[in-house]
Amino acid sequence: MSAISTRPSYAAVLRIPYARRTFATALLGRLSYGVVPLSVMLAVTRASGSYAVAGTVMALFGATVVLLAPARAALIDRYGPRRALVPLLLAHLTALGLLTVAVWRPGAPVFVLGSLTAFAGACVPPLGPTMRAVWSGIAEDRQLLQRAYSLDGVAEELLFVSGPLLVGVLAGFTVPAVGIVVGAALMAAGTAGFVTSPAVRGMRPAARKAPRGTGGGRRVLGRIRGPVGAAAGVGLALGSLDLLVVVFAGQRGHGGASVAWVLAALSAGSAVGGLLNGAVAWRRPARVRLALLAFGLGLALLGAGLAPGLGTLTLALTLAGVFVSPALTTAYLIADEAVTPEVRVRAGAWVNTATNAGSTIGAAGAGVLAGHLPVGACFALTGVTVLLAGAFQPVRRLRARPVQGPGGVCGRSPQVRDGTGKRGGGVLSRRRSGPA
């Protein structure tokens, strides 16, 4: 059951003090996530003259971005955004600057290209998880936070569309290495504006001795294994669909432009679903909603496996997209409410890592399956995997945890989570990717 709520609205989210400034600067920096990877791939291909080298270098970049995301988030939790993001930014910019010099002319050693790219990925500032932690700190209640997360997810979807478009425009006028410089400039400007925002300056680092139960990475992951598993399933679907749509279109004699339109329909569906999800005051517990959203995505992919032509496939994937952004937003909400404020950024980063890791596995698995099975069966297997990933969402009453005001963890009485996303008692105050 659900009911449409006129308040709080998306306008109410942007009326939160300092929200517009903080969100805008975070988005400016996160645009780099859509610019740098493609620019690096094009520049390395040009410098090395080898697609194999470019693929290896990008695999190193992706591995360090994804696998080290929880470690970077732990730095944010431990030292606070300002003390952690600035050194990460400087290291990231240094690596990108050296990489730009290395790829400006052909002939750079492969070891140098791989090392610099891996280092750049290892140090990329986690603006996405940190921004979601900021939303959690400044939103007044869970309904407002749900709208903030939905707005964040839709904006992120648009960033990963506009970033490659910007690279395409730059590639038409100059060498690919310029795209790396532009991506670095976006990250520098966005992070600088983000860390100087009052909403971010007020976030304090976690106490040196964290309360019992916050634990390390394993304990955090244990508390959020349900949303992490569902996010991995959604990521696997997204990674698989890129290749499966190419195979589907190629078998029916359609060109690359058709593929672009089908994938654009998927993104459009995701954006619409994200906006609708934020406009609904849900009454079902978040874990139940996540299972239902994964179920809907899985069924849509099963339907895609039955599509006879590109038109029906486009409709099926548009429907599938409607479930993508809400599922990821709900996974972030569950992760946020399942842990203490001391590890909030880390929890969001685990969801993001699961999405990216699932996407990588999905792309690799689709490549293997597409060579042995009909493409319709590949769509169906992807759908079944998503169904299984979303089926195991433990529905339980979450323990009370301390409230975090804009200044960080405070000593007010704990809020009890009732499983519906609402809070009870006390004063209410308080994170996809690329490495979003």
C-alpha cells in the first residue's frame, strides 16, 4: 500500500539549508566519473596502439576503483570528509596529471600506463557515498531522505549519460588526453566546493573508539548483506544488458545507433522510476520494497527474453529501467538505517561496490553465455539471477542507533527504526559506477 505525498517534495529537499550548494558541487565532481574512464581508454589506445593494452589498463583502473571503495569510505568515516577527501583529491590529480603527460605522445611503457591508471583509480574521491551521508545528516525525516536519495540517483544517472557525450565533443576537436585534463578539473572544482560547504564542514569524524557493534568492514557488511546482494544483482543486470542488446541488434541487422536508443530507453526508464519512487510515501518496509523491486526487474528481463524485435525489446527494457533506480535507492536507504553513523559512508560504499562488481561480472558472464546460448535465454538467465538476488531480504526490526545531527554523532536519545522508514521520538536531524 502506498499513498502519494505532496510534502515533503523535491523542492523541499533543495530548500534544506546548504543543500543546493553541496549537491551542485558534488555533482560537478561526480561528472568526472563519466569523463575520465572513457578519456583514459581513448588516450591509452592512441598512445599504445593496442586495444589489448587499453583493455588491461582499464581493467586495472576498474579494479582499484571498485575493490578499494570501502577502504576509501572508511577514511571518510574515520577522519571526516575534509581531512580525507583533500589528500585523496591531491593524489588522484597527481596520478591523472602524470598519466596525461605519459599518453600525450605514443610510446609510453605499458607498465607506466598501468601503474598510473591503477593509482588514479585507487585514490578517486568517493563523492557519491559522502554526499549520501550528507543527505542523511541534513534531511529531517526518512520521507525527505528518500526523496533526497531518489533525486541523487536520478542526477547520477544523467551524469553517466552526459559525461561520455562531453568526451565525444572533446574528441572531435582535440586529442583524447585533453579529456583527462577536463575530468581532473571537474573533480578538483567539485571537491573543493564540496568540502567547503557548511553542511560538510559540520560533519565530524567518528570517535576513535567506536561504540560496540559498529565493528570493521566484515561487521558492517554482515548487517547490510541483503541490500548489498540486491545491489549486486541490479549491477549484474546492467552489465549484462549492454552486451546483450548489442548481440540482439546485430542478429537482426540493426546498427550501433539502434543499440544506443535501446540503452537510452533503459536509462530514461530508470530516471522516471527514480522520480516516481521519491514521490511516493511508502508504507511497506524498505526490505520488502527492495525484494518487490528486484522481482519486478527480474520479470521485465524475462519478458525481454521473449521480445521478437527491437521495438518490443525497447519497451521491455524501458519497463526494466523503471525498477533500477528505485531498487538502488532503497538499498542505500536500508544500508543507512542498518548501521551506526560511525560507519555510514562505508555502508553506502559497500552498496556502490556491489553494484559495480555485479556490473563487471555481468558483462563478463554475458560475453561467455552469448557465445553458447540464444540471446533470449541470456536475458532470461539474467532475470532469474536478479530474482534470486532480491529474494533473500531479511525482514527484521532494526536496532536503535544514535542520531547524527549536522555536526556528526551526538548524545541525544536514540531513534527507534520501526521498519517503515519512519523515526520515533526525539528531535529529527541528522549514500552508484563509476565510484559514484
